[in-house]
Amino acid sequence: MPNELDTATTKSPRSGPERDALSLIGGYSDMRLVEAPPEMSFRRMVQLAWRTWPYMRPMLIHIVVVLVFIFSGSIAGLVGFFVGVDLMHNKVLLGEGLQPIQATVLFVDDEYVTTDPQKLGKIRRGKAKGAGGKKTGGATRAAAKGEDKAATAVEPELTQDQRRTVRNRLLMWTVAGGVFGGLLGAVFGYYSMWVWQCVNQNLRVAMIERAESLSLKYHDNSRVGDAIFRVYQDSAMIVNLIQSAIIAPLMAVYALLGGIGIVAAFDPWFALMVVLVAIPVGWTIVKSTPRIRRRALVNRVANSRLTSRIQEAFTAVKVVKANRAEARIFKQFDEDSREALSAAYFLRLDMVLVTLVVAVLGASLVIVGEFLMVSWVIEQRETFLGALVAGIIGFVIWNLGAVEIARGRLGGVAGRARGLLVIWMRMQDLFLALERAFFLLDLEPDVTDPPDPVPFPAPIDTVAWRSVRFGYEAGKQVLAGIDLSASAGTVTAIVGGTGAGKSTLMSLLLRLYDPDQGTVSINGVDIKDMAVSDLRAHVGIALQKNVLFAATVANNIAFGTPKANRAAIETAAKVACAEDFILEMANGYDTELGERGGKLSSGQRQRLSIARAVVRDTPVLVLDEPTASLDARTEQRVLANLAEWGRDRVIFLITHRLSTIRNADRIALVEDGRIVEYGTHDQLIADADGRYRAFVDAETVGSGTG
């Protein structure tokens, strides 16, 4: 399943001039977009639903409260509806006497109560006698008609004043119920939304934690926008799981079965009609589900790609403007946006078409049912089980109230069936989204903690690589047998051409990756035997890409060291030679920086990045091109400060700048994944035929110095 979710395509074969304008049906009939739907059996749905339990469990009590409220409210609403319809149609309009419980609820006297709850049954029997007289001739038929008319011409039991009283009391209850229900519904809506969002938060945080724990191998081969869409959009389906795949189906099935039971109580023929209509409805659902499932998958993948496109466009905005590539970016976005629009539109179009078929079948059921009801009212036919509830509501024979209730329930059955279909189609999208969310959670990190991690060695003595081999892809080695050692109190420069493996060497020290062969050790202890968090807590790094955040200067320096006090932050800024320009800002260390530190120059951002690494006060410090954006004078000041600060630390410099290299205690020249020369600058430069000498000469010529 994960493979299908990741490799499914949304690209329509219609592209270029044929897709210049948005089309309502263009590409809809292309079956390549809907064939081979991913597996999503009912069993798999249950498994996915069960996997959400750990994220719901913290909110279990609140979920139970919500469910109890929903089901109790539905029962109360159903009872209130029945009683209200009976009161309005049979009591207020027809003048029938109240049932005892109705009189109690309306606070009226016993004179409003019917004297004979079974009276309407007697009317039916009187009519039957009249009908039987038709066999005895004209006189008898006339007599029977007279009896029939006499039997049916029953005077209302309630006076006009009593009917007005019942109407007014009913309106008072309706208004009071509406006000109370509105207030309670508002509170419940807020409460239930809080419950669902807390559940979503639990899953979303778990996904972020897992994404952050994955090694860089995963992130190097995945688009950021896809992870964003999974975390932000796919994870939200856990809320819809509760509402649309648990509560809504249960409520719909409950209402559907209840509606069938009610119409069957009026007459069993209705139940048979429902069963007959259910057969073509079921066939439609079975045939349409694979297509809907595929449409849902295509829709999610298309929107994931669109999110990635948006993320990439904004991240590279400076590069785009500098290269006048706005038109190209717009074209790419337009294509992805069209694909996402088409995918979403075709999914909903299929859902509408299927729903329309079921709606027509349901409407046919209601039309036939209404014809039968009206016929039975004219015949004054007795309801099937009406006498059983005669003490509560007066539906012993088919009358106006009975028609309203039965028609409403029959229409409700058709509506609930249509609603269940919509729920089922949405569930296809819902569970595909959960599959995508759990795909991220199911990924196992390549870099993991050992069962019994050893503490980070202290004090620091040596950092060493022994016979280290590593490649990002199988068969393509970046490091091909590295042997290197650095001692405390030294600065080791790692130099070499682009792609030689310098940054990869330092990535292994941080366990951003693990070597394919060999070991990286600290004080002779393999770093694989340490907890990842413990190792990274003791290794500071200033990256070549100076990533800053829209926060204060102090918060940017203290990023990753939240407990750092102001004194430590200021000390780190001094080491990085950043204090001067910080104090010139409007609010000093409390000045808010723009998005990604856009208010600062490249050199200022680089110095803040160095300060961020220094403030962590780690025994190992890695500086990746730390002075690339600094002028020569500032560079020398920063390097001198770092040498003083790092007297008892191990410092690594990844750099091309000769001025930085000369000040290092040791220099390791990396070529083709191997350290080809190692020593001090003077030792290495003395070899006229040496590789380092050639590297320096090339850098000198390239920089225009000499």
C-alpha cells in the first residue's frame, strides 16, 4: 500500500495546448486515472481505525461524553418530533383528545384527555360492517352507507378554546426547546471541536516526531511539501474518522433501522419496498467504490504535489527573481494546480453521479409510498401496530398525523440511505489519507539508539574515524576508507574539492547517517553505542546554510539551547564577533528578525550561526564554511576567538579559504572519499609535488591572489 500511495500518478495524458483552459469534462473518461485502485478492504479499514486508538485514548472520557450526548440527544429529538407532529396534526387541527402523558407535559386538565383511546379502532370496525352490507342489496347498502357516515362523522373531543390552548402550549415548548437546544448545541459544538482537535494534535505531533527522527536519507529523497501535506492534511482525517467513519455511520444506521421499524409499524409493505430498493442501491455502491477510491488517491497525491510546488517556489524566491524564472515557476505551478483541480473535481463529480442514482431510487420509494398512504387514509385503514401506542399518540388509523410521520420516516429512510452512501464514499478518501499518515509513522529510522546506550565520554580526548566507508546510494561510495583522528585542544581543517566528502564526514560524526563500514568513535567509544540525543547534545555545528528564524536575535542564538541565559548568549555573540552589529540594532538582542533573517547581511547571519553553535558549549564543534561570507579582518578575529574558546575542545573546520586553513593545527585533504594528505600547513605546503600544494596553488590562482 505505501508504494502505491507514493507512486500513484495524477498526470493526465492531455497536456500542453489541449489543457490551455480549464475543462469541465476534459480527461474525465481517461480510465488510466481510475484503474487499479489500491487495496482497501473493510478489514484494512478496521485495522487503520484501530491504529488511531493510541491518539484517542488520552481523550477517552471526553469522547464518551460526546457520544452519550449525541445518542441521547437524537433519542430525545425523535420522541419530541413524534409527539409534536401528533399534537399539531391530530389534536390542534383535528381536535382529537390528548393522551394522558401529553396532558401532563402541556399542564392541562383531564378534560383535555380522550375518553376512549381506542375509539378510532371502533370507527374502522363500523366501516367494515358497512362494507359487508354491500352484498345484501340496495336498501342494505344505503343503510350501511348511513352507518359508515355516522361512524366517521365523529365530533372533535376538544373545543376551539382547548385546541388554541394546546397550540399555544406547544408553541411555548417549541420556543423553549429551541432556545435551550441552541444554547446547549453551541456549547456542545465548541466542546466537541476541542475534543476532536486534541485527538488530531496527538497524531500530528507523533508524525512530526517520527519525521524528525528519520535519517537524512529519507529527507534527501522526499519532497518537503509531501511531508507537510501528510502532517497537516492527511493527519486531520483522524477527526473525520471519529465523526464520519464512527459516529455518522452509527447514527445513520441507527436512524435507518429506526425509520424502517417505524414505517413497518405503520405497514409491513413499506419494509418490503425498502428491501427491494436496497438491492440496486447495494449494486451501485459495489460497482462505484473502486473508482471512487482511485479518484480519492489521485486527488491526495495531486494536492501533495501542489503543496510541494508552493513550498519550493517560496523557498527559492530569491533564486527565481535573480534568474528571471517567474514565468517558468508560474507555468509549473499552473500545471500542478490544474491537475489538483481536475483530481478534486472528478472525485466529486463521480460522487455526485453515484449519489444521483441512489437519490432517484429513493425518490421513487417515497412517491410510491405516498400514493399508498393517501389511499389508506381515504379507506381509513387501520395502522399495523398503531393500537400499541394509543396511550401516547393517536395513530390507530391512517390520518393526517400518521401520513406526516410515515412520509417523513419513509423520506428519512431514503435520505439516510443516500447519506450512508456519501459516508461510504468519503470513507474511501478518509482511510487512504490515514494510510498516507501512517506510512510516515511506519518508517523506521536508519539511525537508532542502542538498547543500553553508554554516556558521552568526559572529558573529551579524541575523535576518530577508522576505515569508514559510506554512500548515499548503493554502489556509489562517497567515503572510501577514511582514517582520521583529532585531539582535544586542536583545530582540524577538512579541505578538498566539491563533492570530495568533507561535509559527509562531519554528518557521520553527528549520526545524521551511519557508516556502511568502519567506526566513528569518541575517546575510543563507538558513537553507535551512545544515545543519539546525548551525542548531538555534545556536538555543536554551524552549517554553511545560515538558517535563522522570525524571532529575536537572542532567541535565534539560543535556538537548540533554550536554557541559555542572557550572559551566555552575549558571550557567544562576542566569540562570533556579532556583538557590535547586534548592539547597533534598535532593540539590541531583543530585535525581531524577519523571515529567515532577511533583515541581515550574509556575514551577519553567518556570525549568528557561529554564535548559536558556541552558546551550546559543547566539547566538539563543527564549523562548515564558517567564514565564507566574512571579510578578511572579521575572519581573523573570529578564528582567534574560536581558538581561544576551544582550548580544551575538538574543533573541525570545513573550508576552502586559505586564510582559514593556515590557522588550523592540522589539515586533512580529502579526495575521492579518502584522506590523501594530513599534517600542518607548513608540512604539507613544503612538498612541491604534494596534492595539498597543488590544491593551494589552484585555490590561489582561482581567487586571483598570489
